[in-house]
Amino acid sequence: MEIKIDYDNPQLTSKYEDYDGEYNGVSFVINAHWNDWDEWEVDSVQFLDELPEDFDQEGATSAITEEFLNNMF
């Protein structure tokens, strides 16, 4: 049996990446993935700071996700 593997020419088909950001003074991390058939998807937005009582987390997550996807396509 002979095995040959082309290690010099890999094909990228998917990847996971984290992106740091800030929304109205609140730090966050976007966990996102890309694949060659669906492009970019946001898996989650994690807020790193303590959130103010009046902070709209759902609205912020939607705005961050929309901004990210608009800039990645």
C-alpha cells in the first residue's frame, strides 16, 4: 500500500474565529464560523462587561450580528 498526501496545497472549507468589539462602551466577543457553502454565520455574541440595568441585550446582539454579517459578505 502506498499513501500520498498533498500537505502543500490544503483546501480551506471551514473555519471558526472570534472577533472582539465594543457596543456603546460594553465589550463583547463574536464567535463566528465560515464555510465555503454558507459563508459567515454568527454562533454567539458574548458580553464581557457587567451590563447596565437598562441594557437591551437582545437588541444589541441583533445589531452586532447584523453589522458583522454586512461587513463580512
